[in-house]
Amino acid sequence: MAALLKKRALAEYSQVIQEPPKPLKKLRLVKKLISGSSAAAYVGLLEKSKTSNDALQVLLRISDSLKFQEEDLADVIKKLAEHFQQENESAVRAKILSLFGDIGSESGADVPGIIEETVELLKKEDSHKVIAQGLSALLRLGKLLPDNTTIHHKLVLVAKEYLSDTSHYVKCKCFELIGELLPVGGASDSNAHAVMKQVGDYRHSEEPRVRSAALRTMLTLHERGLKLDSSVYAEICLALKDDYEIVRQVALKLVWILGQTYPENMITVSDSDEEIRLVDDAFGKVCLMINDLSMRVRTLAAQFLGTMTLVSPKFLQQTLDKKLMSNMRKKCSAHERAWENVTSGEWSSGKKWADDAPREVVEADSVSLMSSGSCGAFVHGLEDEYQEVRNASVDSLCSLAMHDPQFAQMSLDFLVDMFNDEIEDVRLKAIDSLTKISKYTVLREDQLETILGALKDFSIDVREGLHRMLSACRLSSKGCLQMCVESLLDNLKKYPMDRRSTWRCLQKIGQAHPELTLPLVPELLAIHPFFDTPEPDVEDPAYICILILVFNAAQHCPTMLQLFEEHTLKHYSYLRDTMPNLVPALRLNGSRRTADLVSVETGTAQFLDSMLARVEAAPNPRIREELLEAAQRDLTRLATIDSAVAGAAQFCALYIGSQLLMGKLLSNRLWANPSTLATQQGNIIRNSITLLLQHCLKLQHLFVGLREEDLAAVKQFKLKALALQLVYIVRASNSSALALCEHFLEQVEDTQRHLSDQGLQPEPFTASVFKEMSQLDDTKPGPVARCLLPLLQVSSPAPPPRPNIAVRMSTAVIMEPTGEVDAALKFTAGLVVGVPLDAELCNVRNAATLRVKVKYPDQQTQLIVPKRSDFRPITISNKEDSVTGDTSDTDLRLLTTVLVSHQVWTEACTIDISLALDLTDVESGFAGRKPSGSGVGKTDGDPCVIDLCKPVKVYVSPKPVKRGI
């Protein structure tokens, strides 16, 4: 019986009650706000102000602080309004009305009530300055109620009342309010048209600022949907002759808008019975403004010309011909002159003095060049003295030429002439424009001679722009091709740094002109029918240029293959292996091998999936670790074999390597032992943690195309690494951990927010951290580390993320310097020497973090911040259907000069120049460090500095300062 009772008691006490899991509390870091003084306290000082100056100072303090409690807003408005009625100084009253607009933007403000108060205060006001400020405040307040048409109607009525004010400033504010707040659309359109007509009447005002404001209001209403009527076209055209620039600018915009809105409307030409389309007449009016006295008007007119693509071809073609008259005599055909003789009559009427004078004679004063219409508009624009006008003219000429092939052929000579412009930006714009219209044009020898003359330009941007243009253009004859090749080779001798751009240029020229290249092959390759010529040096950049041209032409001309000599075929094999992107695959007959590229389905994506699946299915931790090590080796090798999956393989290999390093650290119990502080084992652990943190930053910032799941896995692994570092610093180091603890808590909050926004489940370790941190009251480093230590000791590695083929790794390739020059760069010690640097960056997300890393022989390292202007987007020119090619946001070219300086050395030594990412500012507080600012003067061992390429060695020799003469 006793045994039965004991068994029953044990059964009752051994019952397990499972509680439902509690939802995780979101961690929220509470930071103390900087307490600022409320502006409501200053409002009470207005009553104590003895002078207007004191009141103005108080109002300025209110404007600077502008922090009101919601319950104080009504009382503040009331006190400001009372002081407004008692104040005699207009500047103070204007400031009060300005404050009304500021207070209306505060949350909880009664905007309609403030508007009513402002309107009432303005009724008794007679100062123009205060009225104008009140209208500005009403405009700001009205914009805060975008859907309240009733208040907008009321404000427009207020503005219409003040249009009778004598001050131009008040009228301009009224027009601005009407343009922004007049209700348009629906039933209010009839009233809106009446208001627009009333506004249009003020374009005849005697004040130019009022005329400009009235026209600008019409423009604003048109942009808001209230279309201008075509009947106002004639009146607006008269405003183009206004004496003031501000009026002509707005009138020009209106003429352009009417031409684009009603292109097919027919209008009668002045002083004639002929009718033409409105867009053609507007085009002529815009062309006339190319001769305006104001540079801004001329620039605006030149910009508008490029958008008027609906103009008739006859008007468009006149813009390139300014031959309107000869010797001040009208240009008439023979038929017209005969008809004038017939209709002139034999006898004079005698009613007018000298009415029988010859009709053909024209007085010089009666001829106005301003009535020439569109004749020579682009000629005048391209010859303008201001760079802005010439730039706008080149852009417009290119835009119109892209819509009209015949006009493109006519404009070719004018764009070529712009290659000799004195301003580099204009030359570049002309080169780019000619590149865009190259599919419509064929270059003649005289034009090509002018173009090739620009290859001597000192600017590398101009020279490379010319290379891109020559790649896209078509040449007319064999002589053009020969002239082009000779000029490019001469340019290569003068500027050796242009060889890669020259090679790409000759590649495109050879692909586009195989029929012109064929007769030049014997001369280019020095093939003699009787004598054996010496074999050229295959490392000569000029000879490589010729081979690239010939091989790319031979791709489309099989006849050319029979002309190649034996050494040329050997050189083809060499270049095909070393420059596969520049030398195409050719089918060689006979005993020669076939080098055609064959696309093969590799199946590497499936191999990646199967490899990671085997890792996840590992039965025990020891086998899993062995599989991870094997997978890391295979993935690293795979990244070098198949470029299609290189990014995904590198990402997975780096993630697996980081997990292995984390596992080794956690398996070594000394990482949390205070006795290892000063031992060699402690240094190894410290370096391993630094390397682990750098791997985390590489995973987060060195890859583009990551999915949200991949980024979540990286953030959680980084959180685990930071936890490991924090525990090590607290338990086995004497360093301060305050900044590191704060950074860890920020990362916890950021990771939790990211997982919540993306709807992803956290890993077991991450979920445990969220739970412990949400229940922790004291967030000092000691308690946080005590909570993290048991979590790290029992944590298990998470499975690697699934492979993503779209992932790409950031890389950099330094083209110059090559590191092969034996001669040392000599400079005076303490001064600087410039080392030209040319590098290509691929898949770089944030170019602002890029640094040029210089390491000296004394192990001193400097991180140099390149200028923003040194970065250029890389043009992707491998698309046959694209003339200019596309540009990638993450692919950049860095063209800069690295400034090197040091003290005296006894002999020449090498310095290492490389490219790196400095993530200190991005990861502020990372590893307990402060943001770096300039990033100059760093040392090695910083986890926030990630190398992008191998260093290039440059010989330098600082010499001592020479004394005496």
C-alpha cells in the first residue's frame, strides 16, 4: 500500500506543464532627448517689450526655437495677433505674419483659424511690405490644406482684391497665390478661365515685374491643368519684344508651350496672307530669340529648339543656313523678278514722292535681321560667345538630328567644327552628340581630318570620347580607314596610357569595316609577295592594335584568312588566349585549329545546391565540419572556373569560412578566460576575432545582388560575432567596452527591425538574444556580457544561405601603374610626387567608401580619399544594337593621381599601392572605434578596411634636399 501511494505521489509530482511561448518584446533603445526651451515662454515677453527692436528680438527667438505644445498654439496666435494690432513698426508686424505661416506647419495647429486671423489683420493694414508678407503666409497656409477648395476660393478672392494695390511687390505675391491655389478642374474651370483672363490683362502693365509675374501665373496654371487658349498666342508673341529680360524669358516659355500644345492649328503670318502651322511659327519665334541680347534668353531658346520635334522639315533645315540676303538685296528668283515687272505698271501715279523708284532697291535701314525667322538659328547658337548657349545648341542639334536622318547628315559638318571649341565641355558634348547620331552619318575624308586632329587634345576625356565616337561611326573609303589607323597609332605613341581605349576602338572599327580593311591587310601586316619580312614583336602595343583591327575584320571576311602568314597565326593564338574579349574566335582551315567558342551547359548552379544540401544533411558536428572545409575549397576553386556563378560561390565560401572560424573560436574555451590576457594565445584569439569581424563586413558590403534572406543571414551572423567580441573584451581584456556595447545593442535593434519588416524568422541564437535583451534592465557591458556568455557556449552554427546566382562580388583591377617599371621615381624628401592611377571597379555599391591604400617600406599605411570627379562610369559597349552603350551604376573607372611623400631613404624601395573600402564611417562604433573622418593615416589590422585587389609595387627614391646653388 505504501509503495502504491509513493508511486502515485511521484506520478503527480512528475507531471510536466508546458506553458505557451511568450511573444518576444521588441528591444527599444531609449535615448535622452536634448531639452530645448519652448517658444511659448518667449511669447509672454512680447508684452514686456518696451521698443519695437526688443519685440523683434523676441520674435526672432520664437522663430529660432519654434517648439510649441499643442494646447498652447491657440493662446500663442491670440497673443501675437494682439501685439500685431498694437505695433507701429511694419517690420515687426511682417515678422508676426511670417510666424503665422511657421506655426501653421506645427502638428495640431488650427490652419483655417490662422488663415481667418491673418485675413482679418490684413483688412486694416496699409503697409505694402506687411501686406506682401501676409499674402506669403496665406500661400504657405493654403498649401497645408491641398484639398480644401472652399478656403482656396476665399484666398483667391483676397488676392484679387489686393491686385489693385499700387505696389508691384504686392501684385506679384497676389499672382503667385492665384497661380498656386486657384482651383482647377471640374465645375470650377469656367471661373478659373475667367481668373486667367483677368491675370492675362496685367501683361500690359507698365511695371516689368508685374508683367513677368502675370505671365508666370499663366504658365503655372497651365502646368496645373488649366490649358492656355490658343487665341493668346499673338499677344504673347508681342511680349517676346519686351525691353526686360524677365518678361522675355517667361514669354518664350509660353510660346514654346503653345507650340507643343496646339501644333496643328493654322495661323496667319503677319504682313502676309499665308497660313502656317502654329508649331512652325512658334519654332521661328524661338529661333529669333537665339539673337537675343540676354545670355539666359539665348540659352533657354537653344534648349527649347531641341524639344520641338514636330516642326516641318523645311523650317528645320533653314536653321543650318544663314544666307538670307546678299549685298542688302532681296533674294528673288528670275520668275519672281519678271512677275514684279509685269505687275508694277508703266506709269507712276504721282500721288507719292518717288513711287516710281526701282522696286528691287532696298534701303539698308529698312532691313531687319531680327525678322529672319529660323534661318541660321543653330549657326548663331554654335558661334555664341557663351559656353552655356553653345552647349544648349549642341544638345538641341543632336536631339533634332536623332529624329530626322536627313537633318543629321546636314548637321554633321557643324558638329565636327565644334571639335575645335576652346572649352573642353563643349568639345566633349559635340563628341557625344556625334556618337549618338553616328548611325545616320558617314564620315568623309575632310571631316575625318578635323576629327582626328582632336586626338592631340591633352584631356584624356576628349581622347577617349573620340575613340568611342570612331567606334560608332562609319567611314566612307579605304583612305579614311588608313588615315584613322595612322592617327590612332601616332596618338598611342604620344599617350601610351590610351592603349586599352585604342584597342577597343580598333576592335569596333574592324568589325564595322571588313570590306575597307581587306585591301589594307598587306600594308598593315607588312606582307611582301617575294621577301620574308621580319616577325614583329607581339608585345608592341602598336602591332597589337593592327592585329586587333585585322582579326576583327577577318571575322566577317573569310577571304582575309588566306593572307595571314605563319607568325600572324601564332600571334592570333597568343592574343586569343591573353585578350579573349578583344580578339574574336576565327575558323582556321587546313592544319590550323578551330578556335570557335562553344557554349556548354555546365550545371554549376545545381552543383552548388547539391553541395550545400549535403552540408545541411550532415549527421553529426564532426562530419559537418569536414564537409564545410571541403565545400569551402570546392567553392573557392569553382569561383575561378565559372564566371557565371563566381559571385555566389565566393559569397558561400566566405560565409562557410567565417562559420568555421567562429566554430574554432567557440571550441577554444580560452576566449572568455581572463588568464589569457597577456599570453600568446590571447593574441591569437584577438587576431582571430578581428579577422572574423572583417569577414562579416565583407559579407555585408562586398557583394551586390543579395536577397533579403541572404542579408538577414549575414546580419544575424554579424550579431553573433559582435557578441563574441563583446564577451571577450569584457572578460579577457582590460579595454573599455562602453562604445562596443552600445554598438551591439544598436545592431540588435537593427537586426530585429529588419527581420520584422521582411517577415523572416530569426535563428535560435538570434531569438535568444532578442529575448534576453528585452528582459535586461541594465544595459551596461558587464550584465550584457553575462547574458551573452551562456548563449554563445550552447549556440550551434546556422545553415549557409541558399546560393543566389545574381550575387556579384566587388573587385578592382589596377591598370596603371603596372608594377613592371624598374626605374625609380625620384623626388625631394618631404615633398610629394604624383603617381598616375588608372583602375576599373566592378560591383562597387558605395564609391564614397573607396580609398587608395599606400603602404611604405616602414609599414606605415595611408588611406587617401579620391576626389568625386576622379570617378567615371564605365560604358558597356558590347551590345551591338547600342551606339553609345549602357552605363552601370556599380561599375566605375578611377582615374586619379596618388600623391606619395616620405623622408630620406638610403636606397630606392618599393611602395604598395592598392584599393580598399574604408567602412569606418558606415559602421560607426564598430569594434569600439570612432568615425574616421578623412581616413588618412590608418594602420594595418583594422577590420573596417577591406582590400579590393592585390597591391602594385612602385619604385620610389626620396632624395635629400640639395644645399647651395
